[in-house]
Amino acid sequence: MVAVGITGGIGSGKSTVCKVWAGMGGYILNADKLAKELMVSDKEIRNRLREAFGERTYKEDGSLNRTYLAGEAFGKGRVRELNEIVHPRLPAAVRQRMQSAAEKGFEVGVYEAALLLESKHLDQFDYLVLVLADQEKRLQWVRERDGASRQDVKNRMDKQRDFQEAAGQVDIVMRNDGGLEELKKNARDVYNYFLH
């Protein structure tokens, strides 16, 4: 199986690319969804989150109290603390999921993560892909998608790295400068490239 890591800033189009790849038979693993899963299923993470953020981190039924945790982490500037608890457990979980996908016969396994290039485990991927889009376009797309204000979106973007500077760290840069159909066509071309 070809293992691919894909990254890009908020609103760059990486989720659209992943949808196209899923439609072509790719296995897609999203870092945020995996992290949320581990916060519930991994005992060590659960214990450390409770210690750091308090008992209210989990509801009585054992599910993650996302609203409370988001308020504690994002509202009080403790995102790094949250990431330091959860992120070290991600690489092993990614390897396990990718291995399982390969055993099920997937030809391409894709890991979608905004913080992909900060990982120390990039050697587990055959290709690293970066999706880049103009900042104004990204602002507009995210506002339309999330119904958020321009300032909210700008604040979220400002917390992310400058992905333009990351182009030298990846194997493939996909520029999302045209329309949706152009992005989808590029995504199909890149996927076919993985298979050759």
C-alpha cells in the first residue's frame, strides 16, 4: 500500500482532495477524528486529560465533553498542553490503522493532518502532499463553510504555520488556485500518480 500524508492550512481544500481520493478507493484517516477517538478509547490519555483539565473533561457516560475541553484548551490558551498529551500517541495509532487498511486491500492509505509536518514520524509515508490556496480564497471558503466571521477565520489561520514556507518539505504541492472542478481533476491525477 502507498502511504500518503496530506496537509495544508484551514480552507485550503485538503478535505476535498481526500473526498476525491476516497471516491477512487483510497483509505482516508483524519488526524482530528483519530485524536478524538483516542481521547475516549486510550486509558492513558483519558487519565492524563482528567489530571490536566479536570473531571468535567468526560461526561458521566464516559464520552468526551468536547465543549468543556475546547473551552479549557482554546479559551484558556492551553492547546499546547492538550496536544502534548494526545499527539505522542498518534503515530503508533496511524501505523496500526494503515497496516489494517493495507491488510484489507487498500492500494492507497492517506493520513490528513494540519500538523503533519511537525511530526517526527514522516518516514512512515511514501509521499507528502501539501495543498496550497490563496489566503483570501481560504478566508472566503471557510466563512461560507462554517458561517464564521472574517475575524474568527483570520484568528484560526493566524494560529497555523505559514504553509507557503513548507513547500520545500513535501514531495507534491497541489495549488488550489482554480475552481472546484480543477482541484478535483488535480486530485485524480495525483492519485493515479501514486498507483504508478
